[in-house]
Amino acid sequence: MDRTKIKNIFWDVDGVLADLNFAYFHFLTQHSNYRERYGSMQWEQLPEVLPIVPEYGALELKTHPELGTEMDRDFCADQSFFTNRPLYPNVIEVLKELNERGYRQFTMSATFDVEKKKAYLTDILSPVTDFLVIECVQHGEFMHDNAKTDMLKDCYQRYGLEPDETILVDDRIYNQHAAIDSGAHPVRMRCEFTTDLPEDLAWIPEFPNVQAVRDWLVD
């Protein structure tokens, strides 16, 4: 990848701009349906409760071996937990700097309730919504499991973007494939709970935070 040719950045939200693991921890330890079982859980035990499957590479409620579907439904239904995912440090500052440097920036988020997710993103990212384009797609809108790939392709057409000038910054391994399949360049965000990339994707650059992505782009 020639970094000097990159003009467009699609930021995934959960696990990249905002701390979804924080939301999961408080949901499991405080929600009325789960606090009796997980109220005493420690932060580092999250992967024990939510086993990380290889194609995800990060925590997901739906991977719980018994209650995944119910947990995912309850989490999305309760806004007090659903929106309890604070931005990581320096996100606003980094996005503003990249905007000043001429990068076009978008969020890219697949969700079960587009209206609620957009409202949350518009609120938490309000300092940068004058230039940041917020894009959400409903799971299944494109009638198959490639919602993010199709949404990326749709955005290329609507905003006149060249895929080869575009990166998708995402933590989920399956979304690295989405970037590649859409013609963009994948970039991976890591946290303490993400697992390593599979061997066939080991060439993808990985970073611990948005500041490191900024440094990589502009150095």
C-alpha cells in the first residue's frame, strides 16, 4: 500500500473510535438479566464469558455459548447500555487533524437499529460532524452477510471515492475481508482482547489506537 495515495478513511466505530468492551462489561455486570450471574466478573475475565471466535477476532455478545442471541437483543434494546461506550482518548483531536490535512472521513457501522445508532454517533461525535460523514447499515439490508462490503461499495459511488485511495480501520477480522473485497485497503485496530490475524492476513498493518494510525498515515 502506498500511504501517500490514501485520501479517504472509513473508521469503524466499535472497538476503533469507541470502547465497546467497556459497554459489554457494564452490561454483563449490571443488566437485570445478567448481573446475578456476572456481577462479580472482573474486567480481564471478559474473554472467558464471551469466547472470541477466529473470524471475529474480538469480543462479541453473540459468541456467548448459551445466551448469545438473548444478550445481543437485550443490549441493543436498552439505550443505557447500548450507548455506554465512550470514545477512546484523543479520537476527536486526531479526526480534526486528519481533516485539516485533507482526508475525507467516514464512520462505517453495521447495526440492528440504524436510527438509534445514528443518533448515538451524531451525539458522541458532535464536535466533528461538520466534516465526518456518519454511515450506518442495517444487518441484512443487502440480503446477505456482506453488509459492510456492500455499504463501502455504495459509498464509493455516492461520494465519488476511489477504493484504492481508501482505508477501512476496523478491529474485526471479517471486516478486513470486507475492505479487501470492496477494493479498499484494510487496517486493523488492536486492543487487549483482540486475537492475532490469521496467517493469510498477517500482512495487514495493525495499530493500538487512532493516534498510531495518524502517525502511520502522515509520517
